Amino acid sequence: MCVIALAYKTPALGPLVLVANRDETYARATAPLDRWPTGTETIGGRDDVSGGSWLLVDARGRFAAVTNIRDGRPVQAARSRGELVVRFVTGDASTLDFARTLAAEHDQYAPFNLLFGQVDDLFHFHSRTQRLTRLTPGVHTLSNATLDTPWFKSERLAGHLRTARRLPGERDAYDWLADPTPAAPEQLPNTGVGLALEKMLSPVFIRGRDYGTRASMLLTVSTRGDILFCERSYGLAGRPIGDRRFSLRPAPVPRRIP
């Protein structure tokens, strides 16, 4: 995942509206949005190389999404960051217990940001600083720095959520996420990859020769907990290759036996 914007517990858009693009090399094998073969109702895309995911949600309301941290430093990792998304959403660890796991094991993964928690109680973990932040109501962004870093692409995407007065439909979200506008030179971050690559990576939607946006996503949570998850997949040169749409009803809360 390379850019995420979310309206979280806002008066206009309700509990959660999230829009995101996943950027990756075109050659990396990927499965589109689908149900996962687990013991719970879990939906998300799959990285067929490592078996991980970039964003998953389940009927219990467990959610996780990962982005990499781009800071120009050498990267060595024994484990895939997408594993963290799967471990949290398909597991049973509490949010705070999982945060302790992240702090203990973060150096086994390439640098990452992880958004995770229940859809009504979300947290952000930054592996470079090992800082855990509980999200406050409002519009938040995440790309390849840290939570709410005002990169051009992040702010451009978040602007749509800040001005929306109704829930966006799939057409709205995919239009926002297909924005190819690059940042001006003075708006580019300096992450150590050089000016040309910074500019290529600066739009919301990336269309490179070997690397680009592979999926656009819309996830909404209603006031009663219903989850809608939509995805548009892209192939070479940003060519749309398919849309998928799934919904989840919240799992019933088990009755306590006195």
C-alpha cells in the first residue's frame, strides 16, 4: 500500500471511509480482493509471492493495512511486511498485545507503517520510531513517511474526504484514486531516491514502466457495523483489469452465560 486516506468517526461520513492505492511492480504475482480461507469472514487481496496482504478486514471488525517507509536507508528483512496484516486480522491478539509484538519483532521486517485495530478503535505503529498512536476522529493520511505527513499525494486524496458531505460511491472513489497529477518540484519530499523517482512516485495514481498502481480500494463501515470493501485492479500501464465488491455483516457478539 502506498497511499491511504481515511475519514474516521466524522459527522459527515460516519464511522469509517477509507480510500487507498496499492503500488507495486507489475510483475509481482497478486490475487485480487477475495474471501480468505480462514475460520472467520475475512476479505482482502493477497500477495502470491509471500502469502501476505496489504489490507484485510473481517466480520469481527478486525482491520489492518501496511505501507512501507521510504527514507533512503538500506533495507534488509527476513520476513514480509504483509505477514503482519494477516497475523493481526486472522488472529486473536488484542490490539495492545499485538503492539507489544510489533515493538519486539519490528527489526525482522523492512521498515513499515501499520494501521490496525478494530474498525472503531484504530492505531498506527511506525517501525522506525516504534511509536504507537491511537487515531483521533477526523481525516487522516498515510503514505511512506508516517501518519499525517502532508505529502502532496496524501493531501490531494484527503481533500476529497474533507469536503465530502455524503458517502462516496465506487465511481467517486475510483475517480479520486485515478488522479495522475504529479507534485511540483517544491512539493516533493526528499526520501533519498533522487528527484526523478520522487516525481514519478508523487501522484495519487502511479503509472510507470515496470512499477505502478496495481489496485484502488474503497472501504466503508456503516453505523451498525456493516462493511463494504471494493477494489479495482490494474495491469501494465495502469490498464483496469477488473472490479470486485464484497460486504460483511458484523459477527454476533456471543451471549455471556452467568
